[in-house]
Amino acid sequence: MATKILEAKKILEHYAPAGEFLAYINKEEAEILKSLGASGTPVEETGIPSFQLPDYLQDTAKDYAKQATATYSAPIDTSKFTGQQFVAGEDPLQTQAVGLAQQGVGAYQPYLTGAQQALTAQQGLTGAAAYQPFMSPYQQQVIDKTLGEYDIQAQRGLTNLGTAAVGVGGFGGGRHGAAEAEYQTGSDRNRALLQAQMLQQGYGQAQAQAAQAFQQQGMLGAGQMGLSNFQRAGLGADIGALGQLGSMRQGQQQALLTADQQAAQTAAYEPYGRLSQYGAGITGLTGGVAQAQYAQPQQQDPQASALSTALGVGGLYRDIFHPRPFAFPGMK
């Protein structure tokens, strides 16, 4: 039995197409062979299907195999479209913005110190004793001089009162004493009132000067804080402008580098796409099932990438310095 089977195998292989031999395959394997371009045409003498390519495609298939071997055996030099050379460097305007930012750190401190000093001085101008530094150092001398002159005038009045009593003759000692006492009491009362008025006037003037100094210190402190905010805001505006302009130029440079990168990548993968199209054409000629076409790596939009870079980095520069308004105590 075995001998007859071997003889039959030899006979069948004798009629097999050149380069083929007898083998068992299942339905799924037959479909795979068809998808690769084989037709499964039965051999006339035996009726056994052959999955060999048609004769007119033999040379083409060999050429395809040769090109595929050469293409897929050659490594792709990815250094031509990857690496730091395709990342845009920092723009000179960005470098300038960073330099300004570093120089500006703490530049507001002198103004802040001035504002703190003004605040401390202003706090010393409050309370019941705030007027004392503004009292005139000559006030007591003025008061003493004025009261001395008042005493002289009062003494003259008392003397005139005695002279008048002597002149009328009938002005007795008791009535004269009562008149002097009444005069002296009125004089002392007027003297005390004059002294109080001078003291009150000096106190009022000192209070007014203390209040004025309080307002001036508040204005000074607020001015110092305003200069601090203005310095930071102005510096921040310069930094933001330079940063955004630099980011725009950096984004444009990045777009150019990305375009170069994509061109190099396209050139590197072009043989694979061409070979895929070649193989698909062969499959179509044989009636096989076409395979999925080769897809080149997806490329990004250079301009979209540039815009993203400009918005992201530019926004960072814009937000570096953002001073808040400061309300100094005592100022509306």
C-alpha cells in the first residue's frame, strides 16, 4: 500500500508546475495563498490546484522580491529626521527677556523699603501725644512775654485805681480795698483766660501740623508703593513684549525645522510606500485580495506647532510680573 502511494506521489509531482511539489493545505491556507496573488488554478492533467503565480508575472514577482529584500534589509537612518537639530533654539529676544527678568528680581525693594519707612513714620503721628513734636519751641517764651506785658498793664490799672480814690477824697479805705480786690480778681481771670487761649492756639496749630504730616507720610508711602508697582509693571510689560515677539520668531523657526524634519522623514520612508504600491499592483493583476496599504508615519502641521509654541511660551513671559494695586493706610 505504501509503495503504491509513493508511486502515485511521484506521478502527481511529475505533472506539477515547475518549482512546485505535492503538499497538503487546508482551506484557510489556500485563502492566504490567494491573498498573496496565487490563483489556485487546477493543473490540467491531475486537477490538483496550483497556487503558483501566472507565468507572465514570474519575472515581476522576482523583481518585487529583490526590491523588497533590498529595501527592508537597509536600516533607516533616523538621525536625519530626529534629534535636537529639529528643535528651535531660544530667540535672542527671549534671551533678552530672561536677562531683564533676572535683573528685575528685587529691583522694587528700595521703593518697598521707602514705603515701609513712611508707614512707620505715619504710625508715630497717631495718638494723644502726636501733636507734641509740632509744638513751637518758642511758645513758652511768647506766653511768658505776653503775660509779663499783661501784668505790667494790670499793675498800671491798679495804680490808676488808687490815684483816683485819693483824688475824690471821700473814697474810704473799705470801699477802696473792695475795688482793688474786685479789680485783681478780674485781672487774674483775664490773665488765666489769655494764657489758656495761647496754649489752645499752640495746641491747635500743632494738631493741624501733625495731621498734615500724617497725610504727607501717607502720600509718600503710597507714592513709593506706586513707584514699586510702576517699576514692576513697566518691567513686566517689556519682558512680556520681548518674550512674545521672541516666541513668535521661535515658532516660525520651529515651523521651518519641522518642515525640514518631515521632508527628511518622507524621503526615508518613500521606498516603503513605493514598494507597497508595487506589491498591491501585482496582487491586483493576479486577482488576489489586496493587502492593507503602507501608511507613512503621521506628520504634524508645522504652523500649528509654531502657534502652540508661541502661545505657550509667550503666555509665560506675559504673566511673569503682575503687580496688584496697594492701598496705603490713611489714603483713600
